[in-house]
Amino acid sequence: MLNNPEFQRQLWLNWRPSLALWTLLLCSLILALPLVLSDAHERLASLGLTAVFGLWASTTGYASVLAARSLSEEVRQHTWDWQRLSALTPWQMAWGKLLGATVPAWLYAALFGVTSVVAASVWELLWGAHRAWHLLMLAVLWGLATQAWAMNAVLVRWHAGPWQQRSLWLLALIGLPLVLGLVRALPSPEHHPWWGWNLGNWGLAYVLGLAACGLGLLALWRQLCERLDVPTLPWAWPVGLVVAGVASAGVWHTQAAALWPHLAGWALVATAFIGLQHMAGHARAWHQVQWGLQQRRWRNAWQALPLWPISWLLALLASAIAWSQSSTTTVGWWLLLACAQLLREGLILTGFALQAQRWKSPVAVFTVTWLVINLVLPLLALGTAGNAAAAALQPLAVLVGDVAPPGTLPRPWAWVALGAQLALACLWVGWAARSSQNGRGLSQHMTPQKTIAP
């Protein structure tokens, strides 16, 4: 880490000899408050609680602000282009900012952590020293997780846009099951199983913390690869979904068979969200994929592939496994139907992305079209021809109707109707791909054209 140029740069920007003195002085003032304001028999307990609160506030709150600000200042000070031109790898950039930009917060965390351990060792009535050490290590683990996700939030909002800003909900969507599992486990004195293993409250907190930290670092590495123009294969996205699915499903289930429907649901939601988030870049990505296939540069084609087909393939695989198991066969059938319908939506979205130059807001045009296809037309069919006609236009509508009661399988005509819609969607994508070139060569989509000044 000491040989990391970004870490050295952040230390040069954030470290001052007077920082340690001011940190010690402020921590002393904060820790003096419970000693002065509490009764004599409660002073040590209040001191320990104050130290624990300061420890978690430093690692999760203050450090996250500093980590996010280290990226925001790159944009504000117009220094990111120099970072892109440097030889820094995404991992060097990530760890350099995570540990270098947050030095002031880690100084506070060190002082508060030592105080909490010492207070717990002296006063055994509230908690023992082993619990203080657990709280210290969990604060470091969850602190790194929140710092990584804070940096991810900044990178998501880097290029301001409506879907880029709304995609912050994706970060909350990924982290919510992990946080809920932690909240469910810690207040209860009983041992909650995780996939049938009685890890205890502390063990579950460590598992969820490792998952949150690993997912945050994986997402940070992937986004920094894009911002630093470092080509990479799209493996981080499906691995992250698998880790999130295993970690969150293990909190609520004990049977291994429950993983596949849970993972398929995660992948389906992620497919829809990531498709909308990066819709503006789909046209160029698909042209790069086409160019790579034509030139037989398979690695370049994989590197340029958008992420939504990757997560859709993961959803299809998980749904197929759920269908093959006897305990989840019915759920697997409906998940396979959902995968087929989401493929239809993805093809429609791809067609609009390829035609993006014709509309000011292709996302808005796609949204209106999606509402007409999935809501307006099925409702018109429902009012004129009944449930069967509505389900033919919207196969998943039978889940909330009387056509398919709970426990039944999708009807064969639902697959036939969805197959016809997929064929029409493929024709739409093919027409959009041909018309999007407008007589220009494919190389014009790949490299910027140079102009000569008159």
C-alpha cells in the first residue's frame, strides 16, 4: 500500500502533522463529556458507550463522506483526465482513495476504538472485552463497506442524468436485504441460522458485513474500470449478484433449494434496472460487439457487451435450476415465463437505444411504449374479450387474475403468445439496427472522426 501512488497522493493532500494533535484534542473533549455529565457509578459505562458511538460514526459516517468527497473533488478540480492518462490500475485507485482520503476518520476510529476496548476490559458489567473487540472489528468491516458504497454513489451520479440519479436506488436495493438481516439478527438474544448454520448474532453480522464489503469493492472496481477506460470482461456483475443472492437468501431460508428462485428474482430486477440505467450507451456498445464479431475479436466483443444480457442469462440459469428441482418446479415455470417476457422488454429497449438519435429522450419514448404494451392494451383486451385475451398480450397478468390459481403451471397458449411477441421484438431490433447506420460505415461508430479546420 505504501508503494501505491494514489495512496501517497491522498496522504500528501490530507495528512498534516497537526492533524494527530487536533484529533487527540477533539476526542479527549468528546470523551470527557460522559465523565463530567454522568454519575460516579455510571461514568465508565457512559464512557464506553460514547467511545463505541464515536467509533461507528467515524468509520461509517465521517469516513464515507471523506471517501465520496475524494472522487467529487476530481471532477470539481478537473483532475480526472490526468488520472485516466496515468498508469494507475482500478484497484490502486480504489484502495488509494479508500485508505488515503479517509486518514482523518481512521485516526478518530483508532482513538475511540482503544477507549472502548479499555473501558470494556475494566468494567465487565455491561459487556466483556471480547464484545468490544467484536464491535471494533465490525466497525472496520462495515465502515469499509459504507465507504465503498459511498464512492459508488458518486460514480453513478458522475454524469448527471435522470436515470443515473435514480439508479442510486439500485444501491439501496442491493444493500437493503443485508441491512435488514443485520437488524433482524443483532437485537435478538437467540442464535439465528444462516443456511442452517447457527453462526450466532456476531457470526451473522460478520457474514453480512463481508458480503456488503465485497459487493461494494466489486462494484467500485467495475465502475473505476469504466471511468479509467480499462477494458475488462463482464464477470464482476454476475459474481456480485450471486454473492448478494447467497448472502441475503441465507438470512431468510435454510434450504439450499430456496437459493435459485431468490437468485433468479435478484437477477431479473437487476436486468431491468441496469438496462434502463445504461440505455444511452447501448447503441455504441452493440456496435462494438458487432464489430468485434465481424473482426473475430471475441474478447473485444465480450468486453463491450452490455450488462443486462449477462444478468438475464444468470436469471435464466437460476430459473432453469429452480424448474428442475421438485420442490420449486412451479415457481421455476413462472420464473422462466418472467425471463421470456423480460427478454421481450430487453429487445424492445435495445431497439429504442439503437434509434436514440431520432428522439430527444429515448427513455421517455420507451416508457410510454412499455406502458401501452404492458398496461393499456391488456386492459383494453380485458374489457372487450376477457381474461384470456388480456393474458395473451400480458402473460404475467394471469398471476393476479383467475386464469391461473396458485400452484398451477402457465398455460401453453401463454408461451405461444409470448413466442410471437419475441419474434416481433427480434424483427424490431433488426430493423432498428439496419436503419440506425443511415448509410454510414460501421467504423464511424467505433472511432471519432477528425475534422480539418478550413
